[in-house]
Amino acid sequence: MEHIPVLLTEVLAGLNLRSGLTVVDCTLGGGGHAAAIARSVGARGRVIAFDQDPCAREYARQALTQNTNIELIQENFCSLAGALAARQINSADGFLFDLGVSSFQLDDPARGFSWRQDCALDMRMDPANPLTAAEIVNQYSQTALADIIYQYGEERQARRVARNICLARAKTQITSSGQLKAIILRSVSGSYAARTAAISRVFQALRIAVNQELAILDAALSAAAGLLRPGGRIAVISFHSLEDRIVKNTFRRLKTQGVLELVAKKPLTAGAAERENNPRARSAKLRLGAKNAG
Ligand SMILES: C[S@@+](CC[C@H](N)C(=O)[O-])C[C@H]1O[C@@H](n2cnc3c(N)ncnc32)[C@H](O)[C@@H]1O
């Protein structure tokens, strides 16, 4: 499925784009946002795009063919400041974080992100990451598994799921999403819809743990805010409450410290038409901050 950039109009307006600006897209993905930002800042402007997934370059290639003012950096945005400094970039006019996985990653069975396809339990955005979902499921203690499922998936029946994972893996290694899905389905109670939602939550929890998605977010947002030029904007799109809570709290702290102003108190969400056309947009929340003039 094509990756449709979420809340694109709101992001372009929120970043206050104009010709000649330098903008860092911290999550290139399929390049939809980056290409539109590149058009807005024009040939005199510059877009620097990060993605830890080497495939993003490939995914983004088509979207980016028209744009010569985009530079790609294949790194985790947790090293934002260092990677930019290494390229003599010490400030920027805008930063975008569009968190989570892209449709291209979700749809590729070899990446193991989706429980809807039977695939190997991988879930790494960066293939050089030594930790896979299979490693967590087969090696972590029952307590550690339950904590991950509870904290990162907000799954109330986390202890039962963790216990059943440990019982199952004592008989045979759990290597596929199909095996894990079957374990979750027999661990949780409720309607089929409720049990399916539990599968989503457990898979989300494993993905967050594999990629350490929440652990790096506060520091990365703070680094971006530090690199923003006065009046510059930072835009963050999150897709679940755990992410949004971190964004909200980090923005509040940066406001208290006099670094950022909140552009709006409440996050922006997609309108009816976008929600209809793009299922990913339904859970998206966009928060915007503006760097204080100093
Ligand atoms: C939701 S997609 C971005 C989609 C993009 N905005 C577009 O319009 O196509 C998120 C992308 O960010 C990347 N990503 C997520 N966390 C990252 C991190 N910590 N460092 C670098 N890239 C990351 C993922 O690999 C994925 O390609």
C-alpha cells in the first residue's frame, strides 16, 4: 500500500515554511512529507532527512526524484545533533518527527511488523539492531515480558499473555507472528474484536521494545528544540497515547524552561475526509512548538 503522508497540510502550515529555509525531517519513511517540504522551501532551501532504515532511501526514491535539495542521512534520530554537527549544520528552521513505522515497513512480510501476515518475528526498523522481537519473546523472563506488554502495549491481561508465551516456548521456539498471534488469542478473554485489539497491543509493545521508540523520544525532541533557530518550528506526529504523552510532557518542560512556545494547547487531528481516505490518520496527533526568539 502506498504510504500517504499524514496531516500533510497541517504539517506544512505548522512548520511555517517559506523559500530558503532549512528543515530536518527526522523520519523520512516514504518521503511524502520530505518531498512536500522540499517544494515549499524551494531550490534555495534545504531538507535534511533522517531514517534508520536503509530501505527508506529506496521507498523515498520516487517521491524525491524531483527534489535536488534533499540530503539523506541513514541514522537514528537519537544521534540528531552529532550527525548534523558532522555535516557542519548547527541550526535549522524546522524539525519534523512523524513517528512509528511506514506503510512500506508494515506491508513487507520480511520485516515482521504486521500480525496480519504470517512472518518471522523481526520488527527492527534498523536491520543492524541486534535485538529482534523473536529474541524478546524467546529469551526474556516472564516478568520482563509482562512488563513490556503492560507498559508499551497497555494490555491489561499482560501477565496471562506472558505466562502463556513462556509455556509455549518451553515446548518449541516461537519464531512466527502466526504462533504469537495464536498464543495471544487463547490468553485473553472477550469478543473476537477485543482479542484482536489485544494482538495489536502486544505487537505494538514488542515493536516499541525492539526499537526503543519511547526511550529516545524526550532526548531527541529536546535536541531538536536546542537546534531550532529563533522563531523556528518543531512538528511531531504521534500515533498512540504513550508517544503523545511523552511529546506533550517534553513540550511542556521545554516551555517551562523558556525554550519553546506551544503553537496550540491541544494536538491537531485529521478531519473526516482524511480519516476516511487514510486509516493511519485516524489515530494521528500533531503537536507544534515554536522556538522562543531568545
Ligand atoms: C511514519 S514513517 C514516516 C513517513 C514519512 N513522513 C512519509 O511521508 O512517508 C516513520 C519512519 O521513521 C523511521 N524512524 C522511526 N524511528 C526512527 C528513529 N528513531 N530514527 C530514524 N528513523 C526512524 C522509520 O524507519 C520510518 O521509515
